[in-house]
Amino acid sequence: MRKLLTSLLMLLISVAVQATKVEGMRVWTGPDHTRAVFDLSADAEYKLFELQNPPRVVIDLDKSELTSNLVVKNNKDIKKVRFSSEKNKVRIVLDLHDQLNTKSFLLKPTGEYGHRLVVDLNRDIKPQIKTIAEVAKPNRDVIVAIDAGHGGEDPGAIGPSGTYEKVVVLNIAKELAKKINAQKGMKALIIRTGDYYIKHRKRFEKARQEGADLFVSIHADAFHSSKVNGASVYILNQRGASSEAGKWLANSENKSDLIGGVVIEEKRDMLSQVLYDLSQNAALEESHKAAKSVQGSLKQVVKLHGTGFGQANFLVLKSPDVPSILVETGYISNPGDEKKLKDPKHVDKLTRQITAGIRAYFYQSPPPNTWIAAQAKSKKIKHVVQSGDTLSDIASQNGISMAEIKSINNKSSNRLLVGEVLYLPN
């Protein structure tokens, strides 16, 4: 009996002093920071301090052991990583190219990840906030902020054949930006340009700083049923979702900050909340117009999920004053959609229709002092539809294309109604 108690005591002591394992390191670099993520087997105690001449960051983890080599290659901020492990203590040294502002925190297990130590190396880059004079400049371009969801630590949804949502949506965002930039009077701003994570609030804050007129979040999410497919356009609804799919998608997307490695801190006093709500209500009206325009354009050539329009409580759409929409380009959990989302021909078709919908929205609701607003003023009623009229005849008679008439008038089909008023450019 004494031997058994002794063995149990030794086992308990062994468990109590078992070292936390440092199992690996991953590095992600964005325009304004580099993030180093250390995978841990359990929670850990650590100390971090910065040294100069040369610049470096030192991380000491107590009651820990290193079980993997740590390597960093060709990084713009980290020159190299050095490490040592002895007497239940691990020291990691990040040699830097320049002195950077450091922030660190521990994350508890979430999704596919276990315990993590996150070290952010931030470059001192001040945002170039648009001035009133710049926004009010006559004949300016409308700015469309295009945000590819997920990135870095957060792969997003994963398709049946292993396709990462973060990769697919970044490609779609870049193709959409090309088409937006090809439009007269329109300019694209890509929020995430590479494989790194940006927290939800930072995404729409960047759009606001650049004076964006519309925020478009691009996703390709998953659902619990692999049979669900098709594209959808969503706007914010803080009270709840308009469908089961919308609720599922919002819950999934809103977890991204935890997976991507963000310490969530949000406090707002009562006055700020009231002003925020008033401003957001106005933006929501425009969001609805933009979403319906994009949905109407998409349904001409792309299969939609249900009606293709919904509302849900997406955190990334909570900009207080920029109209915001979220485009689910398809369900990556569906094998057919996963294949399409990687097909350049489908991506071209998809982004062409999203562009047409955005363009139609701006011709409907042109922001003041923009080139499109000036064009909208020059429009005049050119034709009241008579019996026997066709869209092709009207286009031919006025020397314009059918697509242009449909875009300006936000029409999704070639069908005309007798008495319908069509706006045509001079």
C-alpha cells in the first residue's frame, strides 16, 4: 500500500512539474507588422523584453522545453531567430532588421489551434487619412474597398479537396479590383493584399481612413451540409439573421478574430453608442441598395443560394458610416462550388457581375462631388417604353450598348414594360 501511495505521489509531482512544450513557430507578414506565433502544448508563463544595438526581442518561457527547431526565412522584419533550452526554461531571441514596437499575448485553444503565444512586431506607419478637401474634391473617383476575408493564422473554411477560403477570396478580391479600376470614375482599395490576418475592426477602419464610398467583404464559407451551394449578398442586421445559413455564416465569420489571434477589447460610452447607431442607420439604407444591385447583377449569370440576399450580424460590416456588403461567392464546402471558385473563367464571370452591380448602385446613388455624380446629373429621360419596343432597338438607336442601359437603370433582364422610363446617358 505504501509503495502504491508513493507511486501515485511521484506521478502527481511529475504531472505538476511537467514542462510546457514549445512545438513550433509560424510567421505572417503584413504591410504594417509581422506576427510570430509559437504553438504551445499548454498555458505558459513568459517574459518579453526588447534590446537595442542591435535591435532584438527576447522571450523567456519558464517551465518549458523546446521540441522543435525554430526557423525564419526571408522576412522583412526578423533577420533570424535564435533559441536555447535548458533547466526547464526556453529562451527565444528574434534578431530584427530595425527597432519595432512589440506587443505580445497568450491565446487559449480555439478551432484547430491549441495554446499559442503571439508576438506582434509593429512598424510605426501612420495611416494616411483622407481630408475633407480630398473627399470633397470635384469629379473624384468613387472608392470601393475590397476586403478578402480571413488570412494568416485563419484559413477560413476548408473545401473537400483541401482548398483554403483565404486563398480563394484573395484571388477573387484582386480580380474584382482589376475590373473596378477599369471603370471610369471608380477606384479599388484592397484591404488585405497578402497572407496575413487583420482583425474585423481594422478592416473597416482602413476603408474609412481612405474615404471609401463602399465596403465589399469577399467570402466563400462552409455550411454543415455539403449540398448547400450558390452565391449570396448580405448586409448587417444586429438583431438577428434572416435565415439559418445567414446565422451559421455570421457565427463562423465572427470567430475569425479568435482564430486569427486578436485580443478583443471593445468599450463605448452611451453618447458614443447613440451617435454610432444614428450614423450606422443611414449607412444601412445605402448598404441595402448596394446589396440588392449586386444581387440583381449576379443572378443573371450565377446560381444564387435561395434569393441570394440576406441579413446577419457580421462584425466586419459594422462600419458606422460606410455602406457595407458581404458577398458569399459560393460555399467552399460544396464540391461543385469549390471547383468553380478555383476556375479562372468562373472568377472572371463572377467579378464582372459584381462590378456591374456596384457600378449600377453608384449610378443610382452617386456620392457628391464624384465623376459619376456629374454623369448622373447629365442623364436625362430619353425614352418612355412604347408597345413593341425592345432593349436592343433602343440601344441601337442611341448608339449605346444594352449592358450600359441595364447598368444605369439597374435592370437584371432585357424585359421592358410599357410606360417604363429609361434613363440614358447623353
